[in-house]
Amino acid sequence: MNINPKFESDNNLDAESVMETCMDGLAVTLIEPAIEKGQLSEEDKTLLGIIATTLKIVAQKAKAYEELCNQSDKKNHFRN
């Protein structure tokens, strides 16, 4: 359900763009306020950094898979 009448969906989003948008939302909504309030330990910050890096790697691999599927959709079955 879209309540913004001026909203236009971007159907050409790739995995990396989606992941970046989600991570930005989490950072602004949850992580940055928690850091400002001193609610995260150094260990928490390190763990969040590792999680962010891991999710970026997953998104890169998903994007590569999307590109591979798009190539095969164009009847390019040679993946050498």
C-alpha cells in the first residue's frame, strides 16, 4: 500500500542498491541514535561493522547473480 500519491516505484533496483538503502535506514533510525546516546560498546560497533561488511558482500554476489541471469535471459548461454 502506497500512501504517497507522488511515489514512483523503481523496478530496476539491483541487490546492491536495495541493501544500501536498507543499511542507510537502519543506520539513521537505530544505529546512529544509539551511538549518540552511548548505548553501544566498542564490541557492539565492531560487530555491526562486520555485519555491514558481510551484507555488502552478499549484495555484491546477489548483483553478480542478477547480471548472470539477465545475460542468460538474452539467450547468451555461454558463461566462459
